[in-house]
Amino acid sequence: MNATHCILALQLFLMAVSGCYCHGTLIESLESLKNYFNSSSIDVEEKSLFLDIWRNWQKDGDMKILQGQIISFYLRLFEVLKDNQAISNNISVIESHLITNIFSNSKAKKDAFMSIAKFEVNNPQVQRQAFNELIRVIHQLSPESSLRKRKRSRC
């Protein structure tokens, strides 16, 4: 996967998330990155990283899972590209937009989200801790758990 595909997918994703009501600075940054990575060419426009998958995931719970994976991908991509002086300002604008809209303007939430993505799955200590917590994670994610929470909140 090359950076051109990533930037095009980012632009389309942000437009979908924000309902195309982006302010000028964000649009300018997206266009600048699109030009920088030459992502207007036909070979890029014919393929999709996320949008084909996105169309098949229609339920809200499913969408949240997919959105989490996509956001994680872009934040990792931004980390890789942040030292590139030619595009660092544009990356900052887009990252700021994501933090504001996805993480409720909380850098702490973004940092926590990123720390999960950085866990080393080959580390035996991480594996032990992950399996120790797995039953609680499954319980929290199960539909029955969310139904009970909704029923309690209505009373």
C-alpha cells in the first residue's frame, strides 16, 4: 500500500465523517496532500482502501469497529509522515480535526487510543495481560451487556 492510496482514502473518509461541511483550512490541507502524493491519477482513483469495505458494514456497531480501525491506520500514518517538512503543517491540520471530531477534542483519548495500537503482540507479558482481560472485554462488547446498560439507564 503506498502513501498515495492512503491520502486519497483519508480525504474520502474525512468527507464522509464530516458530511462535507469541512472548513477551508482542512480542505486546503487535504488538497495539498493529494497533490503532494499525486493521488489524483487514475490508478489511485480506480482502487479503494476502505470505501468498499465501508459500504458492506451498515450497522452502527459494525461501523464503529471499522471506524476505529481506519482512524488507527491514519494516526499511525501521520506518525510516519510527521517529520516530512513539506507536509507536516497539513498533517497537523488534519490530525487536529480528527482529535476534535473523533476524540471529543481530547488529546488524552487520542494518546490512549494510539497506545493500544502500539502494544507488542509478540511480548509474552502483553499476551498474558490480554488474555487475563479478554473475558471482561468480550462482556463489555457483547450485545447483551449493552442492552442491560440501556435498560438500567431508562429506569
